[in-house]
Amino acid sequence: MRMIIDTDTASDDAVALAMALNHPEVDVVAITTVAGNCSLEDTTRNALYTAELCGSGVPVYAGADRPMLVEAGFATWFHGMDGLGDQGYPTPSRSAEEENGVSALIAHIRANPGSTLVTLGPLTNVALALVQAPDLARLVGRCVIMGGAANTVGNVTPAAEFNLWFDPHAARIVFASGLPIEMVGWEICRGEAGLDATERATLRALDTPLAHFFLDCNSTALKASRQQSGTNRLELPDPTAMAVAIDKDRVVTASSRHYVEVEAESPLTRGMSVVDSLDVTGNPANAEVVQAIDTDRFKQMISEAARR
Ligand code: RIB
Ligand code: CA
């Protein structure tokens, strides 16, 4: 599977990147970075560092450093000031490519028709690419989006999940673009999908560099999750979406196609993913909305990535 990953690399993105970079059946042809969890400089550094940990020389391209219209609202409160739990990781030995992430997305999608595009952050890069090159929508084989919350509670406002909230105008463009979207909402990534204390201890006991990295760089996120929603589980949204991208047949246990539209103007519901679950609008479905996953299979994939 040829894959292109767009990411605002912070702690959960890093685990998702490693799942793809370390998977024997996945060829990651490019990583593009975007501002979101933290600044573009930090997300780009974090992507380069993660690729280095995986022994990968995949090209990394820095894209948009801010949303299309709204002010940037970083999530360093959740992921740590550097995005990776403030562990003091060393500076990566290589830099990002010269080419901008948006033009790199266009070039790599055109060069790899039928590839899987996985988006792990705000959709600014993807939207800007689509505005420049609308034909991309029919060149992408699958577009797996970690984003939204299908008619349920958000994690950054009561109505919205972070990736769509951060750049709601970009999200509107992407969901209206005709891309073959598979939406993995935040609701799929919570509860049983989170790693409980026993599962974290089992991962730690693998005693590999990546097992320690996965847990250490997510240490701030775990604390923030406890404060935000009282859970003692390590919820990993981007790895959840990556598991769907890599092994959909075994991971996804329920999904359905619906019309989805993102609110961009209302201060109260900015970024809300409105899913027409009962198809009352009569609008054609524009996304496959994941409804349930096999959490055991998902967690097994994290463990497999940590062993490599
Ligand atoms: O809401 C969760 C999403 O927002 C994840 O992609 C996380 O990394 C942040 O980008
Ligand atoms: Ca992310």
C-alpha cells in the first residue's frame, strides 16, 4: 500500500507515523506537516524525529503554518510545549525538504494515483492542495481522516473535535471535494479503544526504544486526558485512524455512508461535523463514517509497531 500522510505531529501522531513506517505492507512515499497541535516548526521537527527513530528517510515537507481564515489555536496544553510530552528529545539529524508541503501533496498524489492519503491533523494542506488542483479528489484511492465527532461530543468544544475545529474552512472544502473519505471520529478513539494501565504496562514491558517512546511522548496527553474526561486510558486518535487505513478489513466492524458537512461560521459549533445519519437532507453521501472498530486488533497493531 502506497501512503501519503499529512500530520500535525505530536504525541499520538508520532505513534501513527511509526505504525505506518514500520509496517511491511506500507510504503510511505511522503509526509507533509501542518500547524495544529503545535507550531509548524514543532510538528515538522517531531515528524522528522519520529521518522529517524523508525530508521526511515521518507521525505518530510512543511506545509501550512496557520489555518486558512481563523486564528491558530494550538493544543500544547494537551501534548506538551514541544508536542512530544516535553521529554527533551534530540534535534533530528535531517531537515525538511525545500518544497512546500502543499505542492508536495499535489506532486505525490499525482505521481501515485490510487494511493491512500491519511490525514492526522487539521485539513489546511489538503484543502489548499484541492483548491489548486481539484483533480486530486479522483486520483486518491482512499482518504482516511482522523477528524470530527459524528453528532456527538467534541474534545475542544462541546461540539467539535480538534482537527476540524482548528481549521473549519479547510474541513468544509475537503468534505465537499469528492475525496473518497473514511471518517474516523474522536468517538471511535475513546473508551475501550484507549490503553488501560495493564495494557500500557504490557507495552512498556516490550522494552524496545519505540515502546518507551510511544508511552513517554504521550505522558502529557495521558495526564491531560485524565483532567479532561476523567479517563485512565491512553486514547490515541491518530493511531486509531492509521489502523483503519492499514488494516480496514480486520479493524472496522461497522461503518455507513452519509452526507457530512462541517460548520465553519458559528462560534458555538465551529468545526462540528454534522453527519446526516438518517439521510434527511437528501444530499448524496460524501463520507464513509466509521461506527465501530475491533479494539483488540487495533491494540495488537500498536504492539506490532513497537516491536519493530
Ligand atoms: O482530536 C484529536 C486530533 O487532534 C488528533 O489528531 C490529535 O493529534 C490532534 O491533532
Ligand atoms: Ca494529529
